[in-house]
Amino acid sequence: MSLLSDLINLNLSDTTEKVIAEYIWIGGSGLDLRSKARTLPGPVSDPSELPKWNYDGSSTGQASGEDSEVIIYPQAIFKDPFRRGNHILVMCDAYTPAGEPIPTNKRHNAAKIFSHADVVAEEPWYGIEQEYTLLQKDISWPLGWPVGGFPGPQASTQLHTHTQLIGPYYCGVGAEKAFGRDIVDAHYKACLYAGINISGINGEVMPGQWEFQVGPAVGISAGDELWVARYILERITEVAGVVLSFDPKPIKGDWNGAGAHTNYSTKTMREDGGYEVIKSAIEKLGKRHKEHIAAYGEGNERRLTGRHETADINTFLWGVANRGASVRVGRDTEKAGKGYFEDRRPASNMDPYVVTSMIAETTILWKP
């Protein structure tokens, strides 16, 4: 008698050429991921070979019941770490039957910005640091925390004007400090298997909170890769019976929030003399601070308080090696006179299509 796990792990390549494609799209909240699968006659390597599909937009808050059909266009393909073999994950975006992007399709506008000749010439690179919190399933309380109670504090002292986070959990090791490492490591390997350019993981300052980094990725691919990495993490936490939260401040009080720091450089920033280009770009970001903040994630005001390694939401401040700034420039960049900078303002629940394209638009295309 076969076990369920035996059937889930069946290798289909011995009996059929057919492959399973899991189509993934973003639902009506702008953060909820949806997916469904279809059978293809054989292996596929390019999104243009895939058929468009549709779904019931009235069930995702993206269409009315009287005219509910939403069309999804395949945009990027990744190997499926769950089904394996030639099976694939397909990142899609959503359109009306007439071919117009629906309001929650943020990829469409991002793709227009990234295809602009001036942006293409600058080869924008991104590295996104995605923080997230693992919660116990039935009580929405961080993994590893005592039910209804708190673990030891994340910081033991304060120095200068900013909290110096001298605590046991950041990059911590041990059963009383690192909660959920099996999920985190499973996600790391699954992303590498899928072909996502995941560049690292670490435990965060608040216990039960972790981070993974995607990049360097060029242009629109940064958004595609981060969304699929989120999807894979959601699927792994589903298997583990743990809830995944991208809330920018999941626990009130003296606990760190969760962000999605976005590292960025252009071709001219990476070349000799690039530091002046970086400073000019940061000046532009400062002039559009309010516009960027408005697009950088819901609930970010609960996180950007000027404490816990953030700048106040109403203040634009940049500095070298300053983790309490809106934008941080690394010591290596300052020393080399070229490199990249880090926009520390985006919240963990930000849409990477919006954030990456907006940074490119402001720094490359916008004329103050």
C-alpha cells in the first residue's frame, strides 16, 4: 500500500512527458499570493511558450461577479522545488479580457520603467533584504515565544541617541535563541533549487524574525524573484503549520519592526566617480521622500519611529554606515568612491515591483 508521501514524490518522468505548471499571481490585497496548476504537454523553458490563463477575480477582490474573468500572462519561470523534475513555477501578472492591466497589477508599470532606454543603459542592480516573522498558527504570536508572554529582551542597553541592539537573537544560535531554523534552511535551499538568486539568510534582532536576501538582480527580475521567494516561503510554512507574517511591526513595544531594505546601484554608480552619482541620486530621493513613503508599504508608520534602527517616517536623513538613517551608504562604497547604497525605508510588506521601479524612476528618469 502506497503512503501519501510516496504518491506526492512520484517521479513522473518515467511514464510521461507531461509537466505541471503552477501559475502564481498576486491577489486583491496586493500581498496575498494565489496559485493554481495546469498540465502542459512537455517541458517549457520560456514564458512566451506558455498559454495565458484566467481566474475568478470576484473571489480575489479584483473583479465583479457579473464580469469576473481576469486573464493572467506568464512572465517568469522557475523550477518547482515541491514537485521537482521538469515541473515549474510561473510568475504571472493580471489583465482584463480587453488586455488592460488591472489596478493591482503593479508589474506592468514597473516593466515600462525598466524597459525605458535610459534605465536599460544604467543596468540597475538590486539586492532586497526581506525580513519576516514566523507566528504560532492558532494564536498569532511569534514562534518560540511563551504563549501570552515574552522571551528575554532583544536589547540589553542603550547608547547615544539610538537603541544599540545588544541582544542574543540577531544571528543567534541555540534552542532558546533561534526559532524556526528548519523552515529558514528549507526555504534557502528551495530558492536555490528554483533558480532564485537568493544570496543569504540570517536571524533577526527580534526572536522569531528572520531575513533572506535576493540579489543582485537586474531590473524587473528583482520583483519576480522576490515574489516567487515569498511564495515558496508561504508554501513551506504551510507544510510546517506555521503562519508567515510580513507585518512591518508585528509586536508593539520595544521590539524591532520588519523591513525590506533595498540595496541599489546603477552602471555609473559602479564605475569610477560613482560616489558623486550616488550622492546626486540620494538628493533626488530626499526631494520625493513623501511620495516614496506612501508607496513603501502599509503600516510603515508603526515601524519608522526613529528607534530600532530606523529614521523617523517624516524625516529624510542619509549617512555613511548609519543604520538610523533613511538611506545608508556603506564604508566600502565611501572608500572606493563607487558602489551602491541602501534604501532602509521600505516595509517588509512592500511590493518589490513598486519599490524597485520607483527608485529607478526617481534616480534615473526624474528631473527635479
